[in-house]
Amino acid sequence: MKKNVHPKTIAGHKVVCTCGATYTINSTSTTIPQVDTCWKCHPAWTKQFEAASNRGDRMTRFKEQMLKTQQKQKEIQKNAKSTKKD
């Protein structure tokens, strides 16, 4: 086999999850990886599917965000009209 073809593996990387759990892995990367979900906080492993489904789907969250934005724009327009009258 050819020598010096594969990257060097670094042992002892600590992976940090957003829930606070840490894991030690082997990696070729020199940066410290961060994971969004792990087996301790993922709904499939914790059997908490209700919590994930209660957040709503993307369209529901998008529509709520759009309503908030439109309300803020109306308030800004009212404030602009009242400052012009003064």
C-alpha cells in the first residue's frame, strides 16, 4: 500500500451537543464539532414526539412570523403619520 495517502486521525475529540452532553470520538478534523441533537435529546430516542409536533409545521410558524411583521409595519406607518402631523 502507498504510504501517507490517508489523513491522520486525531483521537480524543470531544463532541458537544446543544443539550450539554459530550462525547469523545476519533476524527480527521482539527475543529471541535457541535451536534444539534444526540441520542439523549432526540425525540425518536426519548419518546417525546409530542413536544416536537407541538411546535407546529413550517407554514404555521411562517404565517405567525408574517403576521407579527405586518403588525410591526402598521405600527411604524402610524407613528410616521403622527410625527408628520406635528
